[in-house]
Amino acid sequence: MSASVRLPQLADVKALQRLDPWPKEHIWQQKIAGGEVIVLEVDGVVVGLARYAVLWTTVPFLGLIEIAAAQRGRGTRGSCFPTSKITSAPKVTWRSSVRRKPTNRNRSGGTCIWGSRQTA
């Protein structure tokens, strides 16, 4: 199995419409031209997509990730992203700026804490 992630071409519009029928063909063409779509290809067949938009002309928003039902749960065993090439990422911790009372429990029994993301 050969899997790769790439930018789509106009020839991929029909495959994209099978995965996500909501956008019309001309919208897919615009998204392809704007670089707003990435496709997952397995053995030369488009089997997945990631579609994003830009909010307020500055904030990228990942709107959809779709994988064909027959391809879900199969994994690639590192063929797209070899784990041996992944470097360690910076440690991310969460520092609470507001704490809720201990009586405010979530489903797992933990205390709900709202905070801001901090990087170490």
C-alpha cells in the first residue's frame, strides 16, 4: 500500500465530490486554486481530504477531515509520516487562570478548569 498526502489537481474534483458532496463543482475548483484542500491518496486513488477555510481573513480553520469508509481504521504504519523522522515537540502545559469549585465535576469525575495554554 502506497499512501501520500498532496495538493489536489482539477482532475480530482469528482473524487472530492464523492467524499464531500456539499460543495458544488465550481466551489471545489476555487478551493483547489486557493490551496484550501489537501488529499490523501492510496495506491493512486483519492481516499481522503482535509478542507479548511480562513476566518476573518487571518485565522485558518480546519473545517473537515473526511476519509472513505473503506479506508478508515487501517492506518499507514508510517508510510506517510515515518515516526523515525518525528522530532520531539515542545512540552505544552496548561496553567489555570480561573478555577471552578470542586463541586463542579465533569463526566470523568475531574474538576473543570479553564485556563490558558502555556508552552515550556
